[in-house]
Amino acid sequence: MVGDVDERQMADINGYVSQAVHDVSTVTGARFSRELLVLAPRSEAEFARIYGSSNVADIQADTVIVAGKQPYIVFNAGRSIQMVSGPSATSTMPQVNSAQVSRKVLTHEVFHALTLTYAARRHLPLWLTEGFAEWAGQKFSGLHLTPKAKRAALPSNADMSGSNAVDAYQVATSFVRYIVKTCGQRKAIAFYSKAVVHPTGSLAALAERELGHSMPTLVAGWQHAYQSSR
Ligand SMILES: [Zn+2]
């Protein structure tokens, strides 16, 4: 881990990352071939510089995936603390402690770093890659977020990066949670793992084979459950 946050925060982040690597490895069976690099800049400007964009509003972390290289994580260390103490804290997150937010964010990124390849990130729909990562982040941090959307519809890639992206992430996560609940965690992870290995294959055929249900059946079941939980 490399960063300029204070020693205490550095130790905390290191602890969350180690725990996340353990949790995600246990659930997916994936392992790093080398140690995971985590960059933790204190200032938002430095985060934006490493992240490669000045538009970092709402971005707490990212996993950088380059073809043929082991992914690394950039963690917006200053922002994750601000999010829970700043004036806008309640807009996207309930009042929670920063440790829980950091754990959720870092487990989400570790899930990406451990399971995604460059091709998988390029070809697979965002609801799948982000939904599973966020499911893992929420599961292991215990920080469960509920989508605000009135109706459940699988978010498109445009939805996942548009102005309503924060909620689209939670809608995608809700679908993944439904798959896990309906088909079981083992089957859900087998479906995800096979999808990331062959990212250009048919997701519909994979769902039939690994989950035992067609995608339309799963989506309809989820929409029904979503509606009745409101
Ligand atoms: Zn993500």
C-alpha cells in the first residue's frame, strides 16, 4: 500500500484490504498471483491526478485494469471520510461510520481486482460486474443500501454511468442479491465466475446453464419481489 494519509488511517485501510482479500477469496476462490497494490492519496486533487480525470464527484475508489497486468486500486481516502461527516452525507448514504463505508468500498474494489480482466471489464454489462462487486461490498461490510427507484429494471451501461448512477448501482445490486437468494450463493458465483472468464459468450445461455433459470424469468421474479417489498 502506498499513500500519504496519516499512519493510523494507513493501518486501518491496510486492515480493511487484508480482510477484503480474505473475504472475496473465500467466496470466489480467486487468488492474487502477486501482492495487491493500493494507492491511498489524502487529497482529492491527487486522487483525480492518479485516477486520470478531474471529474471525481461521487467516486470513492476505482480499480485500474490494464491488459495483461494485475489490477491495482486507487482509494479516495479523504473522500470516504468526508462522505459520512460532510453536509451532503445523507444524500447518498445513511449515517454510518467511516470504517463501514471504507470496508464496503474496498471490498467492492478488491472484488473487481480479484475477478476482472481487461476483456471482462470491456465486454460484460455493468449491472453484472458492478452489481456483484457491490453485493460483496455490502455483504462483508454489513452496510446494506436500498435503491430509491420505484420500479425495478435492469440498468443499462448508460444508466450505470449517468446522472442517476448512484441509484442504478443499488438497483443492479438488488438484482444480484435476488439471484443469490433465489439460486443460492454457490450457483450465483459460478455464473459470475464463468461470465468473467468468457466475457464475449452468451450471458443468457450461461444463466440457463448455471442458474437453472432464463434471464427473463429471473428479471420478472426480481421485479415482482421488488414491487412487493415497497
Ligand atoms: Zn465498481
